[in-house]
Amino acid sequence: MKFKHLYLLIFILFSNWFSSQIIHGTIISNETKKPVPFAKIGIQNEILGAIADEKGSFSLDFTNVNNSGNLIVAVAGFKPFQISVGKFISQNNHQIFLEERISDIPEIAITPIKFKDANLGYNSKSKSIHIDYLSKNSKNVKKRYSEEELNQPQSEIAISIEPKKNTKLMKINLNFAQFTLDKPIPARFNIYDEKDGKPNQLVNSQDLVFEISKDAIKDGVCTLDVSRKNIWLKGKHFISFQPLDRNFEGNFFVSAGFLGKAFQRSYLEPWRVLPASIVPAINVDVKIER
């Protein structure tokens, strides 16, 4: 009987080992051969993926993923990468090399006569209406969400702007209703063009990663200066925000308002409209051509 139990245990262990397909990989720049931090990895059309850490490393569970699906990698400054799930799983080496995307946007001289200052987006500073980002270690959060949901990254949220003339981005602002984190966490702004009324392709040629901290928030606003990034827009675009680390203690609330339209996603799945017509307080300081 003891041997039967031992065989049964070995069979269960090997069954679990073979059925589980957790793969560890690294995202690397093909030009510099250095890791690409915080790249987003996703399965096309599915709410499944990962965000690489600061060393470009990631882990992804392919156990229930269809081999005919596509693995996608996206990060500003690099060309999108795509490979079939089956081909990626079968490879011995799970390093992903990204090709850099060269930007050829010419610099335009800005003079007060030709350009004027403006603020675009949503600039609410509401303390009562907000989008909540909570620690996954919170007891209340653990009661409300499954383990699978807690292991997903915090949502990427996006608002639209629509300048009619040539517009240069100077600063991206995020308004907070509350911030109680005791340590800085990495976060990202992204800029997308528009297709069918939703965010589409990345526009910024450099990754806009920054740290959120108490010291970085002044009068309830965290600002990233992008005036030297040479980001020019005209027509409808989207500005997004996403925290890149869920392992924090405390919480923070992004101010928001109603009667608008904004979008959200976790990885690289299709964008979804934020419920209740809520719009996060993401706004930009710009120079607009007169």
C-alpha cells in the first residue's frame, strides 16, 4: 500500500509539472543587447499577459493558452513584436529581441508669436470622485477579487485629446485625490493615435516611465516634463497612465469626473470603455500653433 501511495504521489507531481506551462523570458534590445525594462507582453485578444520588470524579465503561464494564438510585445521606442504561442513555447531560448523604432519627426522652432499655451484633457481635482488603486495585500481587496485578478497589473487608463493644429506636448499631469504610499513606484504614460474611436498605435518614440511618490506630487498633481521629447500631435490622440508595480502598501486615488468617455485595459487586449462614464484626471500642458 505504501508503494501504491508513493506511485500515486509521483504521478500527480509529474502530471502537474507537464500540464503547467509557466515560461520565464527576457525582453532585450537587438541593437544594444541590453534588457528592455517594463515591456508589456500580451496574448492577442485575451486578458492575459505580463509586464517585464526593470531587468526585462517576465513570467507567463501558457497552461490554458491556445497554441494558434499570438504573443505580442509592445513598448515605446521599439517596433511591435509578434510570434505564435506554439512557436514561442517550443523554443529552447525564451529571449525576445526587439528592433528599435527610429523617429524622424523634425524639431519645430517654437516662438510666442506662432504658438500659444493650453491645457488639454481632463483636469478635475475632485476628492470625492476618483479611480482607486489599492494594495493587493489589503484584506478588503482580497475579499473582493480573485487570486487571478490580484496577479493582474493595475489597469492602464486612457483619455482623449483632439488638437486641431500642430501641438507640442510639454508636460503630462495626473491629479490625485489621495496618495498614501510610503515608497515610490514606477509608472508609465503612453500616447496613442486613434482608430475607430479607441487608442490604437503607440506614438511616443521614447518610453515615458517615471516614479510616483509623495515628494513628486505637488498640490495634488504629479507632472512629467516631456518638453524635450519632441512629441507633436494633431487630431485625436489618447494619453494613458498605468502603474507598473502592484507590490505596494497603502493606496492612491486618481481624481476623476463623470459624463465623459475613457478607456482601460490590463495588458494588450482590446480596449474597454470605463464604466459609469467616468474620466480620470489626466491632462497635458501644450504649445498649440496659432
